[in-house]
Amino acid sequence: MKKPRIVKQPAPGSVLPLLPRVFAVLAAALLVGSVALAALLPPEMSLREALTALDETWPEGLQHAVLGTLGTGIWDSVVVPLLVRPVWLLPVALGLICVGGAVTTHSPAAPHTKHRPQ
């Protein structure tokens, strides 16, 4: 005879049951947005070009903020490589991370056991 599986229920009022749904909604929005960016913008357009088209003063502000708070290493090894990638790549990456978060935080439902008369 199988042992019944014990599923720990979250405390009442806890936000944990909402976490998988929040991640799933964020993932859907980011993935749909990335498809829209890939379809509507030129395929070779980088993130820097797209953001500069919105506001021409943002590169200096971003560089000043990152260099002032995080340093040159983060600017050179993280931010600059992201800025030269296609505009749709960042939302895809964040969407896939949110998919992973949704799958990871999802807890399976309690198994349905039929009580048999003895």
C-alpha cells in the first residue's frame, strides 16, 4: 500500500500561491513583446539604437549611473554586450527566466485519493 503524499499547504494570506502565476504572466508579456519587437523593428537593430530612437540623451545617463554605482567592470562586461545585441533578445532572455521561475515555484496539487470503504 502506498503512503499518502503529504503536501505542505502555505499559510493563509501568503503570497506564495500567486508567485507561479505572476511569473507566468510576466513570461507571457515578455515573450509576446519580444516577438512584436522582432516583427516590427528591423532585424539588425540593436538595443542601443532602439533606446536612442526613444530618447537621445539616455546613453550618457545610463553610462554615468552604471559607472558611478557599479563600476567599470559591470559596464564593460555586462551592459555594453547587452546594448549591442538585437533589441528582441533581452525580453526573450527575461521571459525565459520568468518561465523557469514559474515552473520552479509551482507546487503540484495535492493528489486526489479515493477513500474506499473497508
